[in-house]
Amino acid sequence: MAEPRTVPPRRVTVVHAPGCHFCDDAEQALGDLAREFAFDVRLLDVGDPRGAALVAEHHAPMFPLVLVDDAFFSAGRLPRGKLRRLLGTVASPAAGAR
């Protein structure tokens, strides 16, 4: 009998900037969503070379830049409902597509 396939938790990456109130709001929203869904969060400062590289790669016009499973999800105010729906689905390569 085949064992059930386990799906790893989604990975949410947030690139934030100092003094960014949308960034603070996104971190609060992720804390709230963590009570409903299993996902990993990686916070990166825009001053960190990895954060700066992601901003350049995704041409983020605002902060925070949010990626889900390494795919662009949003920039600016976090769309909580959209993220809640995405976290409720099974991970797939196209899940975070623009």
C-alpha cells in the first residue's frame, strides 16, 4: 500500500523596509494567518543582499515584497483574503503566479 504523500508547508518570504507601515501590517497578518495555516515565513530586510536581490528581480515598486514558494505574490499592502485562499490550497508551482 502506498504511503500518503506529505506536502511541505508553503514558504512565504517578506522583504521589508525600515519605517514601512505596510510591512508591519503584513507581519501582523502573517501572525494571524499562522493560527489557521501551516507555513514557513522568511523575513528579509531590503538592506540585506538577499532582500535587495529579490526586489531587483521582481521589480517591486512598494514594500513589502511578498513571495509565496519563491513566486511573486504581492508588493505593497498585503491582500489578506487572497493569501488566505492561497494558503488553503495545495502547493503547486503555479500557485503564486501573477
